[in-house]
Amino acid sequence: KQKTAYEIPKRDWSSNVCSSDLSKDGYQSHCKKCDNVRVNKWKVLNPEKVKKHSKKADANKYAFNKSTILARNKLWKQQNPEKVLAMDAKRRASLLKRTPKWLTDNDFWMIEEAYKLAVLRVKIFGFPWHVDHIIPLQGKYVSGFHVPSNLRVVPGSENLAKGNSYLI
């Protein structure tokens, strides 16, 4: 049986060692087989840690602290409505595959700022303001991206009247 590099000391490596262990491809320094041997050995030696970090343990921890976690999340959402709106829009846009991979952190910041502006205008003027996609994400003839240059803050009534159309 061919041994993996984890099973014998480095000084004793010979042709019996998994050759993929010895060649680094720039991505990982060992093969999957060798890594599985190492992980399984660790699991056998550390059963209490495996149990502590299992999905079942995490689920029990959540169930035990559910009300605390939900209260904390609710408070954060109340304190950060613009971030909630930006995250919701980002989720919807990514579901529609309309958020490009080339967006930078600055682009995401500008998108979040548009949602902050909408929340601020609601507080100042007392009526709904929406962040509108100038070119709709799901237009009939043309579809836009969820990018800063395609966003504007407009009164809610104007956005609802526009619907999914692109006005030239």
C-alpha cells in the first residue's frame, strides 16, 4: 500500500510516498487523499472537539439562544434600515444575476449610500422614497445591472408609476 506523507516522517520519504504530496502546484501543498488521512486522524484523536463543532451542536446552541439572537437581529435591523434595504436589493439583484462580479467595495458603498439617502428623505419629507433602477433589472426589452450608475433616489409614487419600463 502506498503511504501518504502524513503517515511517515519527512526524512524517510521515498518512492512509497504519495508523489502529489511532494509537488506543490501553487494551490495546495498536498493531495486530497493525504488531506483526508490527516483530517480523519485528527477526528479520531479529538472526538470532543468534533462533537463541539458539529452542525448538531450549532443547531442546539441556536435553539437555546434563539430569542436572544432574534432580538439582537431585530434591534440591528431597526438601527440600520439603509443597510437592510441595500442587502435586500443586493440579494434580489444577485438572484436575478444582475450584480456584476467586477463591482468594487467602493461600488457597493455607493449603492448602500443610495439606500441611506432614500431613508433620510423619507424622514425629512414624510413620504416614501425608493431607490430606482433607471434601466430595470427585469425589463421587457432591455435589462440593466445593479450598479451605482443605474440607481437614483426618486419619490415612491414616481417609481411605482414607472414600473418595469425604461423611459427614454
